[in-house]
Amino acid sequence: MKNIRWALGPALVAGLLAMLGCREDESPTAPEPAPALAVATAALAFDQVSASLDHTCGVTTDHRAYCWGLNSEGGGDIGDGTISNRLRPALVVGGHSFRQVSAGWSHTCGVTTGNQAYCWGRNFSGQLGAGPISEQLKPVLVVGGHQFRQVSAGSVHTCGLTTDNRAYCWGANHYGELGDGTYHVRYQPVLVHGGFKFRQVSAGSSHTCGVTTTYKTYCWGLNANGQIGNGTNVGAPKLPVLVAGGHVFSQVSAGYHQTCAVTTGERAFCWGDNASGEIGDGTTSQRLTPKAVAGGLSFERVSAGIQHTCGETSGNRAYCWGDNSNGGLGDGTTSQRLKPVPVSGSLFFAQLSAGYRYSCGRTSAAKAYCWGFNGDGELGDGTTTERHQPVPVAGP
């Protein structure tokens, strides 16, 4: 595995080892190259983007899925049928029309306009949901015949929400992150126990959270840092546990070792690990129950990444907080921020996604921008240059 993965620390490495069991632009030759160049570099119009460990994916407004970044060591995370790294968006093959995509740490999943879930990449713990098969360089159908409307790819597990609001999960389950009442690896979707109907589900590193249709938030899986939000930092509940505090959340995001959520009143709360300030309350103290993000901002959504968090306000402005060692907060610096700071520039963001040391977002004008670490091309700007402010994602 590459150094970026090992940089996450020995605990994660040990966990992953346990789970494991152990270019592009054609140069024009015609006399008038301008038209070909325009086609090659034309920016895509994105409806949604998803940042992860070392690759990024997005869905365009015409329902095509593109991915970029590390592909060789991830075993086909890009989904273009190759193991070649991509510094620009590469079309996911298969001819599927996608409505939503989620980039995980070792794989990627998406939901088509026909409500079918497809996954691609590594499958050492069944995270593709297609049975005990090898890694896949192209999308494969998630088995079980379920009709999905949303999918969320975590570290080495995946969860999805069906059209009848039932949550299913599959893949690694060493900490109970599948919520089926066991710690058994599952190679195809299993129902999350409890009889809940969810409006949204989010798969993190080794835990999962979901918001019910009655706006109650439940989490399950690893709780070593209090990411379950039940007031403790012990155990690994294999069944959904109600998040403490009685808050009425409309959206939740499970990150590395922290979780964040937004109330129906547009207030952001976070809980769990806070060593890098990813909770956003102005401290580095671990929080075992939801703690209000400082600043009094009105948030539409939040995205919990790996050691940092981002969110877009109700006015479509982007803010980030936490680790900033590679400029992943987008404020033009590499200084750690314990409270939300605005992302540089005058861009209006309709959706954000926090990854590992970098972030991406889609503007109200359907343009994708990324910032932060770029050693594997995860910013999609055609380079491997680190960026401390948003740069536009290049054309394919």
C-alpha cells in the first residue's frame, strides 16, 4: 500500500491487514488544433461529487459517472477498466446512467437512474456486494434484487438505502458496522436490524449512521472515539444505537473517527475524535455526545472526512475545519483550524465532500472544484500539485 494509507496510523493499518487476512489527452495533428483542444479540456457539468482516501468520483448532469486519482493500487477504483492512475476525470465504463456515486477507501459504488446499485474496485471483504469475487475494474451489480435510491461507500463496507427506506449494508463487519446483529463479513446486502425506516444512511471508516424518516439518528459499529454518540467511547455495537441529546437531525455524515450532522433548524453538531479539531467546537477534546459546531452558522449539509470536516451553509458558502496540513480546508493556508473557516474565493457551493487531506465541491453552477493534497491526482486538475485554494476539475 502507498504511504498515504500508512500515514493514517498503525491502528488503521492493523485493522486493514486483519480484514485482508494478512496519457490521456491525445495530441492533435491537424493544422487547426483548436476545436480538438476545446473538446478535450471542456469542463464537465457535475450534479454531485464524492471525495475519498485517494480518488474522487462525480456524476454529471447527464447521468454519467467519472472518477479520477489513484487507480493502480486501489485495484480499479476509477472503474474505467484499467489500473492506470488518472489526473483528469475518466468515464466509468458500462454505459450506466448514474444518479449518485460514493467513493470509498478501496472501492466505489453508485446508484443508477433505474435504482440499481453497482460497485467496482477491491472486494477483499465483500464491499462490492456482488459475492466473494475478486477485484473488479468495471461496475458489477450489487446482488439481491433491491431497488436502491442512495448508496454510501465506507472504508471496506458499504450501505445503501432502498426505495422503501430500508437500510442494507455489506462488506467488512469486524466492529458491527453492518448493523445486522453480528460481526460476520457479508458478501451481499443484509438488512440493518431494528425495523427502522431511514431517510439517509452514511458509512464511515468502521461505523455507520443513519437518520430515520422521523428524524432520529442512530449509529452502529466502532466506538473507540465516541463516534457512535451515545455518551461512551467503548464497545462496538452491532445494532443501531440512538445518538444522545434528543436532537432532530435531517442529515448525518459518518467520517473517519468522527460523525457530524445537521438539525432541521440548520445547526451543525459533531461528535467523536477531535484530535485535529474536526468537531469544530474550538477545542481538541474528544466528544462522546453531539457538540455544536462553533460560529453560529446555518448549515444545509456537512461532510465528515478523515480528520477534517466541511459543510455548506444555507447561503451556499463553504466552510471547513480540522486538519489542514495539506490545504484541505481551502482557506489558502496549512494551519489547523479548530473552528469553521471560509473556503477561499467567491464560489457558491451546493454540495461538498471531505476526503483525506483534500476536499471537493460542486458549485451552484454545476462546476466541480477540489483543493488540498494532490499526490495521486485526486483533485482532477491534470496535475499532482498540492492546492491550498479551490481549483476547477479539468475536462476529461
